[in-house]
Amino acid sequence: MRYTMSFTSENDRYTFRLRGYEENSFPDLNNEEWEMLDNETGRIQFSVEGSFVFLTVYVADDGKHFVAVDDFSMEDYKTADVLWFYDKDKLVKTYSLKDLLNDVTNISQSVSHFDWCFSPSLEDKNFYLKTYELKNICFDIRTGKVKKSFYDEILHSRPLYAYGILNHIKDDLYSFEVKHLVSGKVEQNPTQITYKPTKKIRDGKYITLIIKDGAVIGTNDVLFNLCNYQNAR
């Protein structure tokens, strides 16, 4: 279980914190009263109720807006809300996982939680995140509305983006069996590919690859371990 009791803006002026929390003390996880503290004046700007202790909160430098992300979720991924935008104590926009992903199984899941995006960032009035589908989304932090979205350039040619089992055949030739398809089309499974890894890979390794015309053009560390390809066939 992961929990955090305070979050500070990039300019260090504002801290969003669990009310009554003292550093180095164990928090009351049932307490849902939070407050925005102005670190310069010592005044409380506003208070709000919510279960933010298990989320990651990004506090804007104006001390008025903040974004909460469930990026280490213990909820049911099929129905989970994962992103919230606030203007002071007012919730202005909520997104579920299915709002942000083409397929809610394009996540990494363990026995206790799932995660679905790379580290987001807050810059000026914009909030940026990239999903594991390699979709980049820019939000207006004041309204929570999407300003723009686009996929990484590596996906523009519609390659195969998948998670599966890699086995060495000889030299740069490998066999790749798709277990989870993120995007693209599987012509043959398993399929032979050419790959030049930077370090030795053991046979039977589960790995995420991006493949175009039989050659690996990209990889990342996401474990799409729901392995839904065979189940979906």
C-alpha cells in the first residue's frame, strides 16, 4: 500500500496536505479532510474532502488548482475513475480509465494494484500525461478539458505494439509470441523478427516490443501482463 500525506507546488509556496498530519507520524487513513496551505503566509487557502492519500496530487503554482491522479490504483480497472481536476474545493472534471485508453486492459497489473501511465507533469496552466498506449494528452488545469492529444511518432506507421514471449533463434533472429496486443495487427503468432538488444536476453523473457516489417523499432518497460490476446481470439 502506498500513501502520501502532503504535496507541494513546484514553486514551493503551496502545500496540499492532510489536515492534522504531523511529519514522521502515522496518518489517520480514514481522515478525508485536506487543506491548501500558503507556506509564505501560513494561511489555509481552502479545504476539501477526498481520499487523496492513495493518489498523486499535482499542485499548481497559483495555489488554486490541483490535479489528482490514481496512478497506482487498487480499484477495479474496468470501472475505475483515475483523474480529477479541482478549482479550489470544487471538482470540475473527472476521467475514468476508459475515457483515457482505447482498451482498459492496456495497463500493468499486480495482485494489489494497476498502473496505466508514465509520470505526468504540470507546467504553467497545462497538465501532461502519456498513457501506456503511448498517447500524449494535454489538459487545461482550469477546466480539465483536453487541449490536444497525439500518439508518439513511433506509432504513426501503425506498427505492431505488443507484449509477449521472446526466444532467440540465431544471430539477430528471434521468435516473438504475442500475449497482449496493444495496437497493430498480428499476421502470424508466433512470428520471426530481427532484433539487436543492447544486452543479452534470456529465452522465454516477457517483453514489450514495437515491430515494423519484421524488425524491432522500439521497446519499453511496461508489463502488459493481463495477456489478453489469446483470450480475445
